[in-house]
Amino acid sequence: MPFDASSSSISPLMIFGLKSALIHPHDDIFNILCDSLNTAGLNFEDGDVLVVAESALATAENRVVSLDSVRLGAVAEKYAGLTGLDAREIELILQESDVVYGGVHGVLLTLRDGLLCPNAGIDNSNAPDGSVILYPEDPSKSAQQIVKSIFQKFGKQVGVIVADSRTQPLRLGCTGVAIGAAGFDAVTDKRGEKDLFGKPLHITRIAVADILASAAEAVMGECGECVPFALVRNSFAVMNPEAIGVETIPADDCMYLGILKNK
Amino acid sequence: MPFDASSSSISPLMIFGLKSALIHPHDDIFNILCDSLNTAGLNFEDGDVLVVAESALATAENRVVSLDSVRLGAVAEKYAGLTGLDAREIELILQESDVVYGGVHGVLLTLRDGLLCPNAGIDNSNAPDGSVILYPEDPSKSAQQIVKSIFQKFGKQVGVIVADSRTQPLRLGCTGVAIGAAGFDAVTDKRGEKDLFGKPLHITRIAVADILASAAEAVMGECGECVPFALVRNSFAVMNPEAIGVETIPADDCMYLGILKNK
């Protein structure tokens, strides 16, 4: 039964999952997006935020690598023993990351362009057998290109997020995280605003891009559903055509790394 | 302009922010919820998930503590120097936490009933001057009580999340996290399902409660908005009247703590 919005005095935030056919290397991600939107009977509106699954974008950008093509370097074997991962995958992880913090079974914790990510974002789920998918080369730049393409074709100012799934400290299961963003303010700064009692706020920044990346997981799934896009409508995201990038902080300013890596 | 859902072939996930008046100690949170729902012109449907801000619940549960009432123990001063926090607040943090991992400016990283949380969840935002708000005593038990009250009054099976905001490792800004849950499966287990290429999935669990807690932040805000509830409709949350609690993992199994605290 369709929901009758007119019975409520408030406009809900809405998230539409947009299906596509299987995406192949060298596909045009924007064309696929337009087809998905059309199939769903939707159009863009100003202020919408589009969430794109990083694996879909990376596949279209031909970031699929056959493990047989990987030449092993000197240190890959060491981490393979620690993690139990294929040494060829380790080699790619080392090539793709700036810092390796260490490993446990199944994962190396790495830093890539300021993003903390397991295995440098390399995934062998949703990749052909014997292959892995690297992160998109520059997710925020790709997001910005989609922002521009949407504006050119639809005349609407839309924000774009490139999203991945991520576990959180001491939690079972994955939420979403924005690994790239453009066209809106990825973090809302509420410094200067007041709390319920008129005192200055202590928690002052909302990670809008990460919140919407997580929300999108609720319609995209992480399996074989072929839902590479989610369209978020009516969020408080602030459009900003010049904005590009997600906001990271240095390890020393981080509640987790600042405390744990110095113990 | 209201959205005309009939133009699309898909039913979106929807999130409604529900406003209330200022909540006071000893208020009945369920009565406030019913008033908020009524004001918004909404009713519960089977499968809805209600997100409750932990500060609203904690205030109604009279978890507000005046700092003047706190008697300092032996170690509070030590952490006060490290963090710059009021020693009386530190004392409460020590009383409320099971483990203190360490501190940086403004925060002690603590474990409370398996939940990793800054300052044992104690917050002086949205508290009267000179007071702080502790976490609800048992957030999942409170969530379960709301599940039962909703079923009794409305005859609908609804999931309930008690949500807080939380920074993520190396990220600027807060997302949402479930500190309590009941009435639905907090984590969806997809082990055994296949990826796009028919291979077994590697990432197999979705932290549904955390995803929806984050999504709710997009309508609740963290400031003086007085939006203590969010109603999530059309998510893939699986109702389970017996389910209670969020799912945490031990430090050794965690990608972050397992690696960083052993360095």
C-alpha cells in the first residue's frame, strides 16, 4: 500500500534504491545511472544526493585486476602469513596504500589518501573469479564529474557520494562510509549554535556524507542485488557546487588512533 | 511541493523526524512519543523502526547528575590533567565505565557494557547548566519496553533503537550509533549468500541498527532542534519480537583495536 504523504504534516527524508544490469569494465557510469533513474520513473531534484557504490564505479573505471598479472615484491609474503590473504592481493594492497598499520586475520588496516580502510579498499567480492577490484582512482573527482554531468543533462544541483561499507570499532557488521564526495558540504559545521539550554554545543560537526552513505546501505545491500545507486531526497545536505572531497583528520587528533596507537 | 510517490515504481525508505517539547526528568517517554506521533499526523505500521535519541531517553529516566553532588575519587585528577575535563565529570566517567583505554584532549575512550564510547557516554550538551547526562541505565531494556508499549497501544510490531552520535576513526564529524535496540535483528547475517558473480560473500553482516541510527541523524540533528524521535519506514529491518541488544565484538577480533592496541 503506497504511503499517503498528505496525511502527515512533515516531509520525510526519502531514499530510493536504483537497480541496474551488471556493470562491466569501460561502461559509462553516467549512462547506467540515467537508465536506472528512468527505469525507476524518477527525476533529479535540486538538493538530492546520489550515492554510488564504489565497487560499481571502480568496475566501470576498469579498476579490476587479475591476480595472475601481479608480480610479487619483497614484503608481500610477510603480510600474507599474518593475514592469511593471497600474497598477490597483499602486493596490490601495498601498492595502493600509503601506510600499513598492521594486520589481523583477513585484513590489513591501511591508510590511502587519508582514508582509513581495510586492505586499501581492495575487494574480491563482486569481482570475476581470480580478480579483485581496486578503489576508484580518485573517488571525489569521479563524484564531481557525475555532479557536472547531472547538471548538464538535468539542470539540477545534486550532491554525489561514492560509498563503501565499513566495520566500526568493536561493532559487528558494516555501516556505510563516504570515500568520495562532491557538490555538497560533506561535513556540517554547527560551531556557534546552542544546545537545548542555550549553551554552546560540544559536538559540533555532523558527517553528512557518512550519514547518507550509511543510510543508503539500507536500500543498496552489499550482495548480489545490483543496486549500485541510491537517491536521497529531503536531507539537510547543503548543496555547494564547488565542494569536493570528504573530511578526514590526522591520527593524533583522532579519539581512536590518537589513544590506541600511542599505548 | 509534496513528492508524488505514484510516479515511481519503487517505494522509498522514508524517515520522519518527530518533534517534541523539552523533555524533563521523570517524564514518560512513551507518552511524549505518542504526542509527537499525533502532532505529526502519523501512525505506526508493522515493520517500522523507531529511533530514540539517547539524551532524550536518559533525561526522562532522570539520569541527569549535578556536578556539585559528585565526590572525587583518587584517580580523577590524573585524567583531568590529560583531558582538560572537569574532574567531577571524570569521576562520573570512571564510575560509569568498565575499561578506560586512555585519553586525548576533551575525551576519555571507554568501554561500557561492551560499547566503545567517549566519556562513558556522559554528555554535558543538552543538560542544564552545571549538570551532565549519563547514558540510560540499560538502553536495550528501555528499547524493549517501548516495543512492548507500542504493541499494546497500536497493535503494531515495531523495532526500537536508542541512538547516540559518534565520530569514526580518522573522520571529521559524527555519524549515528545504536547503543540499544529491541524488536528487530540489529545485525543482518548474509553468510551463505552469493555476490554478483555467484561467489560466497566476504562481507556478510550489515549493522542494520547502526545504519538506521546514522540515517536518523539526518532528520534529528544534534543541537537544540527538539527532534528526539525518528520513524523509519520501508527499511529491510527484520522484525523479531524476542530480539534485544546491539552486537559488539571483543577487542581482539576488531580490525581497529586488535591491530592498534597491540602495537
